[in-house]
Amino acid sequence: MQLPAHPDRGPASTSADRGPASVLRAMTLGAHGLFVLLLAVGAARSVADEPNPAPALVLALLVLVWYLAGVRFARRSAVTGRPSYGRWWLAVLVAGWLGLAALSGNYVWVAFPLFFLCFHLLPTAGALASTAAVTAVAVAAALWHGEGNAVASIIGPIFGAAAAAGMAVVYQQLVRDGRQRRQLYDELARAHRDLLGAQDELATLQREAGAVAERARLARDIHDTLAQGFSSILLLARAGQRDPEPVAVLARIADTAQDNLAEARRVVGALTPSALEEASLGPALGRLVAQLREHTGVTAELVVDGHAVALPMEFDVALLRVAQSALANVRSHSRAAHVRVTLTYTPDEVRLDVVDDGAGFDPGAAAGPHSYGLRAMRDRLDSLGGSLVVESAPGDGTALAATLPVPVPS
């Protein structure tokens, strides 16, 4: 059975207050037990000492029933938020005790649990005033009925009131601590739920970002390999229509298609480009330049400057893809006569320059045949901490510079 709710503090205790919960329950049960015990002792002494104890016994029984009914008042106070139920219950209980004290001095000591109830159910000022009034009535009733020593009749209720006040203060502090712990627990639980929700959202975003990145990778690789290969096949087929020896052209078309098929398989598996499987970046670029010369007749050369630096495979792949895309633009759009590819190694960076004397274009144009290829090059280099610079103008050729930092050995 729980004590009625304090008007300013809500329910007296909650099951979530794991630390002080057992202490609060023990104090509550102790207060209930003390009230019933003192009432029973008073009734027993009344039967033993008084010639007509019946009126006091009937009133004591009514007081006991009313006390037990306090559980209902406590629940209504907690549910409705109206502390007046608990105060009315206490007022009737005190009135019943006053009647018992007037009928018999054996019930004077029932005032002790009333002190505790006053501090629990009333504001501090009201509790002090009520406790002082109950103490005065207890002293007066003890002296009037002549119960025991006069000094004891005075000091006993006073010490009882002081002890009850101390117990009430401890009880209220435990209730406050328990409520604060409960509030902290609720806040932690909400924070934990929010964290789980954020983790789910983050996982979803990561999956979406991974899917976007994979689509971008496939788009770049398809543009740099398959699309450029098909463009080469188309140019070779058109050239074969004017070539007196179409067999040689068909052979070059077959070789290009075979290379494209191999690249397609590697793009799907995200494997190393075939050009880098058996050679380093320099020789792989040399083969690209040689294919450009062979297929188009453009004067193309490769220059390697500096001592080759061992780079991560993804760096070699990025530079090779940039070269493939740049040379494909030269093949398809520039109408250049000369192309120069320069691979420069320094201790801090590796740089790839592709310069042609073709028709050029406007790099600031929002659309055009160069737009996606340049964007794909830039995205590929940005993902590795590199950069891309393009200088061109209509009728003035094109210069492209791709730079990647040399990773510091760990």
C-alpha cells in the first residue's frame, strides 16, 4: 500500500527507482505498520483499563477503515493530479484521532504516524503548523487523561514530532532523487532510441551513397572504355568504306572489338584495366598513343619525364582512364594533326598532360561532347585527391593536365 501523493511532488514513489525503491517501500510499510500497531495497542489497553471501551473501539475501527481507504485517495490524486483528495483524507483521519484522544488517553501515541503523514501530504509550512497543533493536542490529551508521568507526556509527543519530521525529510529527499533518476533514465532511453534511428538513417544513406558511387564508377568506366571503343570501331568502319584494302580495316575493327570485350568484362568486375595487367603506366600510355597513330594517322608521341614512382593501382588506373578519354576526344572531335602526351614524375606528384592542335572548344560550355568526359575525369581525380585543369578555345587546340599527389609511405 502506497502513501497518498504529495501535492507538489506527484506519486510518492515509482518502481523504476531501483536504488532507493526498497528504502522507500520499507519506510512506507513501516509507517503503515506503526499506525496499525499503535491503534491496536491503544484498543487493547482501552479494553484492559477502561470500564466502557465500546465507543472508542467503534471509532478506532472506523479510523482504521478510513486509513486503509487512503490507498484509493492516493490513486485518485495520482491519476487526476488533484492533491486535495489526500488532504481531505488526512483531515478526516486527524478528526477521527481527535475523537479517540478525547475518549481515551490510550490512543494519544497514534499521533506519531500522523506527524509523518502531515509532512508527506502538506506543504512545508502547513506541515509544520499541523504537526505543532497535533503535538499540542497529544500533550493536552495525555495530561487530561493523566497518562503516565507529566514530563513524559510533554516530552514524548515533542520528540515524536521531531523524529517524524526527520523521517519525512529523508523520505521526501529519496522521492526527489528517485524521480530525478527516473527522468534521467527516460532521457537516456530517448537518446538511445534517437541514436538507433540516426544509425538506421546513416546506414540507409551509406547504402544509397555506395549505390550512387558504384553507378558513377560504371558510368565513368563505360565512357572511358566501351563508349570510346565503339567510337573507334565506328571511325574505322567509315574509313573502311573508303579504303581499297578493307581486310586490313576489318582486322583493326576486330582487334578493337576484342579489346572492348575484355574491358567490358573488367568493368563489370571492377578489375585492373587490361592495359595495366602486363605493363606499368608508361608502356600502357605508349600503346594508347600507338593505337591513335595507327587508327587515325595523327602524329602522336609520348614523353616520360622523371623517374617512375611506384603508385597505388587506383592511381595508375585513374591516369590511364583520363588518357583514354582525352585521346578519344582527340580522335572523335578535335580534328588534330599533332598530339603530345607527357607523363611527369616528381617526388610530390605525378602529372599527365595531353596537348593537341585541334579545333578546340569552350570549356565553360554547359553541354557538348566534352562535358560528360571532363566531368568523369574530374570526379575520378577528385576521389584520389587530385585535380584536372583544361585550357582550350575554339580554333586554338586543347591542353589538359591531370595531377595526382604521390602518397607518403606509411
